[in-house]
Amino acid sequence: MAWCKEKEDANMLTKGDEYPLHQTPEPMALSGGNRNFYDRYFFNGYSPDGNIFFAAALGIYPQLDIMDAAFCVSIDGKQHNLRASKRMSSERLDLTVGPVTVTIIEPLQQLGLTVTGNDSAITAEIRFTARHQPIEEPRFIRRDGPRLLMDYTRMTQNGDWSGTITVDGQDIDIGNCRGTRDRSWGIRQVGASESQPPPAGAFPQFWWLWTPLNFDDHACFFHSNDDGDGLPWNRRGVVDAISGSVTEFEPKTIDLSYHSGSRRIKQVRLATGNGSLSITPRTGNAARSFYMSGLGYLHPVWGHGMDHGDLEVAHDVIFLDPAPAIDMTTIHIQALSDTVLTVNGREHHGIGVVEQLFIGPHATTGLSGLMDPAV
């Protein structure tokens, strides 16, 4: 009997196959069998006085053959959001989506972001330079009954920014800005909604707190994913001295308060093993809350991995409201925060963000219902 080989439907070789990064016998264009696989870049940056806050993201969804990106700038009471999406023809290394491009200058050390001329008010030519080696967060695995909802890894890194962002013709030098970038990859829900959700009909609940913080001599990270009872299913903290020493911590409890009538954090306090951490989001005229919907999170049209055709670019402006209605477009934010890190009795003052997404109950901090505000 003659041996024969089944013919492939199409040539799946791409530029990625030139690099020695394969981890399966498949071409790089293929990434398992789960349609929710994703690979994502995230960036944020902020000036010490909070006058400018910017963020960007680029997501790759190999099974959906979609790549999308966004670049947002919060300034003068307005958040400018530029979003783009393309069908990527399985080419994962072409990190340009419309006007937005991510460039890997030096892996794990320097990355570039370019926003070329477009119909929005913003362009940019900026660079992120890491202040320390990236932190690998614990693997996130979460199921709804038998269905896998999450299985992903994230690395997080604080750094300094350089370059220029232009808003409405005004050139802004961001050389005094610090911020955070992360890379995450794996499985979480992307693209169109599932046609047949799990039959158990679980009550929606997701409590997420993420706090990357910058100090002159330290970088600090803390995150917690909790269930409805307030018990963590993924939690970790890291204090990283820029000189190289690293201290990990996992507090059993979080001393946390909300602003009354909202689901927004008022203050967070926790023990770090060899000291403590206090984080206070800014209020009043100094407040700076960034709506993550600008980057597509929970956005009804520009959700991650949605198909907008061969190439689509759109932009809008959100007028920042210090007390917005609680809904899916405003519930997920990053709040610019002042923070105090105590290490072996010495205080270090810094700045960072409190990312918060609180849907459903959280018994230990008093949240109830789907979106009921804190008392």
C-alpha cells in the first residue's frame, strides 16, 4: 500500500516560522484549538501631576484571525480614544493595525509605540524603557462549571517613557512620565459572545484589583482576583528594589474602602511581609480616572477580537465625569493614585494606578448585587 499525505487546505507558513520559537509541530500561525486564545500588549503612562494619562493595547486572536489596537489619551477633562481592527491573514508579527504600531526595540527592555496621522486628534512617537526585569504573575485558571473561562499568564513591568504625544496640535513631551506595560497570553473570552453559554446560569461575578506602582528606588505590584465570598482565587504581591532584590508577599486580608454610593476604591492598605503598602486614588481636581472601555474592555462595539472587516479605524471622546453612572462602560477603570511603601521602617512615596473591575458581590468588602453601589 502506497503511503500518502493529506494535502493541507492552505499554506499556513508566516514570518513567525523564521524564528526558533515553535513549541508544537504546527506552524506559528496555529495556536491550539481554543477559539478564545489571545496574545496581548498593554501600556499605560502618566505625568506626576496627573495632567496627562495615556494607555495603549494591541491584541492578537489567532483562531479568529483578528488583530486590534487602541491608543487613548486623557487630558483637559477629556479622554480621546482611537481604536482600530484588521483581519491579519494569520501574520502575527505585523504589529501594525491602521495608525497604531507596536515595535519591539529590545525584548524585555524597550518597546516603541507609534500613532501616525489619522482622523482623531492624537498622534504619537513614544518609547517605553523598563526599570527592572518583568514580574511573572501566577497563572490564571478559572472555570464556569466544566467550561474553561480563563487560562493565561501575564508578565508586568514598570518603566520610564520618552517621546512626544500630540493632542489637538499640541506637542506634549512625556519625558517625565512613568508607567507600566504588560504582556499576557492564553485563553479568556474574546470575540463574539458564546452562542450557547453554560446551562448552570452562574450569577455574573468578577472582582479584580491590580496595582502597579512606581517609586524612585522600588517597583511594586499587587493583584487579587476574588470570588463572591471575598476569597482570593489568584493573589500575589511583589516589591522589587530597582537594584535587583525581590520580595514576594500574599496578604491574607486587604484593608479596603469604597467611596460611598459607588464601586470605586477610596483607599487600600495591606501588609507586604517586611513592611506595608498604602494606596490612595486621587480625588477632587487632582483625580484622574481612565476608562478601560477606551481600550475595548467591556465596550459594546469595540470589544476585543470583534470582526470589523479588513480594516476599520474609529475614534471618540469621553468627557470625564467624577461620579458617572455605574454601567459596563465606566465600571472598569484605572485610577491614578498616590502611594506609600514602608520597607524595614523606611517610607517611600510613589505614584501608580489602582485598576478596578468589580461586578457582582464581594462579601468581605460589603458589595452585593450585580452593580449595587457601596454604602
